[in-house]
Amino acid sequence: MAEVVSVRFRTAGKLYYFDPCDLEIKKGDHVIVETARGMEYGTVIGERREVAEENIVRPLKPIIRIATEADDAQEASNLEVKDDAYKICKEKIAKHELPMKLVEAEYTFDRKKLMFYFTADNRIDFRELVKDLAAVFKTRIELRQIGVRDEIKLLGGVGMCGREFCCHSYLHEFAPVSIKMAKEQNLSLNPANVSGVCGRLMCCLKNEEETYEELNRTMPNVGDTVNTNDGYKGEVVSINVLRQKVRVVIEEKDEKEIREYNASELTFKKNYKKEKEVISEEDREALELLEKQEQEDIIETEREQEEEAKEILGSSASGNSDRKRFDKKRENRDGQKGDFKGKNKEKREWKDSKPEGGKNEKKKNANPNNKKSGGHYHNNRRESRPRRNGEE
């Protein structure tokens, strides 16, 4: 067990553990911490507590100090100048005619690094853009492509419920959401009704999923035959899950009557095969696309969180998870673990048949760390550090 405090660096951002050392830190304090990308200004979310060793990334980075008035002023200044950086970057993007949408600019606390977050449909070649930005700001530049969910999380806004977006106000991690959750909550399977501003399935579907699952266990389905506590037998025509009310059609003396009962007043055999809701082919295709995008977003979000954790906590933060994901992909690719002999042999034969000059030329051009290109690439992210004389 180790004593830690939880710190976050932006509204509804991910929580990271830091060593409180001997400082008297309280919830809500602003602190200066040491990260892999430099000094950062964060907010303490929880009190000191002990956490199991397997949940900690070692070495545990320390909290340098509780933020002073000068630190608060420096952070306020960073928030002001980032707006100017955003405008300049947007002008440079228009100048280079790049198909990308700039979302936000962000300085590290010590201004040794300036990050720009953007969205785009495809990968973007922004080498010239990075050179221009480095020449203007005279600091290390990073461009990072994010997904539409992360865009909404950064920008914020108001949802159809009239409240602030969950992801921007309190949800620090995206939870997997599926169409099954909408069915469990008896929602209309219309893509417009179950998707949020980001165009993905609404995160709030996950909030009440467990409650609806528990309540539905004690409720019959529409169409089930039930016996009432007053001796009648009828068919369920509608249910109210939250109120636990059931409306039943009762036949009495050749007349039909609809009566309302509490779920506890009925006995029935639970039919778990619900009738499929009739939806149009267009809506069905849209729902299938939403589920596919949901799976892709989960993978992308996990990758982005690992990249951020690596920057905050160091390179050891995501090494094990990267290896596990690689092993899992390798195992699932052909259905058998390690069955790549035929593919490797084919690849070697293809290499041997290539002209020597073409091979060397491709290898030369493919190296992102050569002297001409400068910087490095990783997952469509390019970092550029200006030379000591201030020129790229």
C-alpha cells in the first residue's frame, strides 16, 4: 500500500496519483507537480488515501508544492495567451489549406510545450504547419488528433436534457454504451433520440442501465399473460418500469377492461424474449453504424488515455497494456496464437525480390527522425523542438 492523492489537470479530466510527500494537502488545493512533460498545474480531487501497489505506476511522482499566488497568476496568464495561440494556429491552418478543425490550444505550466488539439476525417500531413508554429512561438509544438467525443469533452455545452454535458462536467472516462441499453430502458430506437451532440450514443444511457436491469427483473413484458391478485387473468398492454405499474386487459362477462396493477400484485412466467421493435431499414443501418463507431471510439479513447498517461507519469505507464493489446490482436487475427509462419515467409520472399536501390530509398524516406524532417511521429502526432537559436 502507498499513500497518494488524486490530481486532475482539466475539468472532468482523468485522475492521476501523486506522492503527497510531507505537504499538508486538502481536497480542492491547487498544486504544482512534476510530470514527464514538465511542471504542471493541477487540482487535488481527493484526500490522502492508501492505494494498492498494483494500481500505481512506479516511480510515483511527487507533488512539488502547493500553488502560490504567483503560480495562480502564471496559470491565469497561460489561459489568456492560449486564446491568442489558438487564433494564430487557426490562421496558419487556413493558410496551408489543411482539412482539419482546430479544437483547443493548451500550454504546459512552464510554457515549454504548446499543444494543439484538432479533429479530422483522415491523417493530416502538417509538417509545414508545425515549422510555422515553432517559428512563431519559439517553443516545443505538438499537434494531436482527437475524436469527436473528446472534442465535445473539451468544448462543453448543453445537451437535449437541458443540463451540461456529462463528459464535460463530471465524467472523467468514457464508458462503453450499446443499443441494448436503449432497448432495456424502453427508448425509441431512433438514432436521433439515442445519440448526443457528438453524433455517438449518449453516455447517460449507461447511468441508469443497472437500475433498469434490476427493475425489469420484476416486470412482465408487453404481451405476457399474467394472473392478478383479485383472481383475474389477462394480457399486459403497457408497463411503467420506474413506477412498477402494469396495465392489463381483463375479460369479464364478454367485455374487455383495462386495469392497472402494481407489479407485486401479479404472478407470471417471465418471457425474456422481447418482441423486436419494428424500425425502418434506414434507422437499422444508422444504429449499426453507431454501434460500430462506438467500438472504434473505445479503442481510440483507450489509446489517447495511454498516451496522456505516458506523458504525465512517464513511459512505464502504458508499456504493459500496450504489450497485452498487441498479444490479443495477434491471437485474434487468425484465431490461433502465433500462427504467422506462412505470412512471415511470404514477406521475406517479397523483400528478397525487391530491387536493392528501391529498398534503401524507401527506408531513407520512411525515417521520420532524419535531419531534413526533424521531430518525430506517433499516431498522427508530431512534435517539433526549435533549435537553440530560436529557428526551426
